[in-house]
Amino acid sequence: MTVIELKKLLIYRIAEINDVSFLNAIKTILDSKSQSQTITLTPEQRSEIQQSKKEIEQELFIEQVELDREFNKWLNAR
């Protein structure tokens, strides 16, 4: 079954449903799918991402494993 055929079948099947709760459940599923595909970033967020990419390229970061080691040393020194 192609995507177009499946969409047509679903549209037809949904058109036959009169259960408001069920239709709301379908709407919730569809809303969550469309929300998860598009993220709108502010100019500040875009700038932060660009800056982070530059820092990664310059190797100005610490890996999580090393950070965990340093954190544990700090905790044990107290």
C-alpha cells in the first residue's frame, strides 16, 4: 500500500467515526507527531548552538566520563 493509498484509507475510516473521545485521541496523536518535527529556535538559541559548534571544533569541551571523574574527586575531597 502506498502512502497516498494509506492516507486515503485513514481519511475514509476517520470520517466514519462518531466517537468524540476516540477522535480526540487521534487528534492528540497527530498533534504530537507534528509538534515533534518542527522546533522553532530564537535568535539567541541559534547563536548559542553556533558558538557551541565552534567550541567543539576547537576541542574546547570535556567528555562526560572525564567530567564524572572530576566531579567524583571533588565530592570525595570534601
